[in-house]
Amino acid sequence: MSRPTHRTAPPDWAVEQARADADSADPDVVNALARTIAAEAAQIEAERHDEYDDPDQGGEG
């Protein structure tokens, strides 16, 4: 018997993007892609903020 995975639902905007990008209508595939999209967006946002904190880039350091 497999255990259910309790993951946080991805944001609605990521699900919509995943539905548009996915090659499958399977909800598990769409949700997995949505989680990936949301994680990549969060990483880009974090890097963007890091840029402002880097003294070599003119940030505060």
C-alpha cells in the first residue's frame, strides 16, 4: 500500500501556467510541473534580491 504524500498545493498562477505548458491533462503531472514552476520563480526572486545585497553589485552587503 502506498502512502499518500501531503504536499502543499502549488499557487494558482503556477497551476494555470502548468496547464498551459503540460503535455498531459493528468492532475498529478500538472501539479508536479506547477510546483517546479513555483520553485523556479522563487529561486529567481531570491537571486534578484541577493543582487541588491551584493556590495560588488552596488548593494548594501
